[in-house]
Amino acid sequence: MRTEKRTGRRMTAAALAAVMVWTASFGSMAAEQKNQYRFPYQEQQVEVGMAADAAFKILGKEKSSKILVNCADDSGTEKAYLYDEFEVITSREGKKEVVKEITLTGSQVSTEEGIKVGDLPSSVKKAYPGIKGEMGLYTISLGETQLIIDCGFQDDKVETITYLAAEKK
């Protein structure tokens, strides 16, 4: 009889310890709540605003690149790096080149929430509750980042997904 009581106490203690570990890990997951949108690539994350050289270590060598010229700023501070399924636009901030924009253009890559080119607007709305849509263009912000999901003028499927710095209010 004594053995059963001890075993019962051990099982109760073990169960209590397991619950405490689970609760602690759940609490740390909640503390690590996502504060911005990130592009997942090969089990790593690329973020708008990160140093371009760090991003390219994750993304690898681009197919091509080009300097972007704009009539308001012809200093050539922006550059586009083209890959098979996405493109990255960088901007020079002083001596540092940073990721300014990431645009997904192919169906082989997706957002952390699983949205990719070719998905339906209903999938976008389900993955991003609270997303605002107008004329096939869906926008949502998280922290200092913004996602713009273009479902085309017909609003029939995702054509591109763009990560940007959120507009300052």
C-alpha cells in the first residue's frame, strides 16, 4: 500500500512539473509575440530595414541587379536585386545599404502565414484578420512593417506580396 501512495505522489509531482514546464514555455512564446512581418526563406527570416549584406547571406546570389532611377531622386541610392521568385529593393542610408522592400512574385515562396502568389482573396482575409482591401489591393500593418497583397484589378488571385516599412502616422 505504501508503494502505491509513493507512486501516486511521484506521478502527481511529475505531472505538476510537466504542467509548469509547458506553462513556462507557453508564456515565453507569448512574450515572443510577432511584432513585424518577416519574409521566411530557407528556415531563416529576412526583414525590411535589416542590413543588405546580412539579407544576401540568407538569400544567396541574385540572378541580376539594377540601379533604380527616379525623377525625384537621381542619385541612384536604390537598387533592385532580382531572384526567380522574389525581388529585393535596397536603399543606401549613409554608407550602409539596407533592405527597403521585398516583393514575392512566384508561387514557390510564401509569407509566414502561408500566403503565396496564386492564392485567393478569401485565403488572404482568413490569414490576416483585419486586413483592409480596396480594388484588389489588401494592406495590413504590424509594428513598423506593412504587407501589401495585390490580388489584381479583378480581385481574383494574389499577384504579388510586398513587405515595406509601415507609413508613419
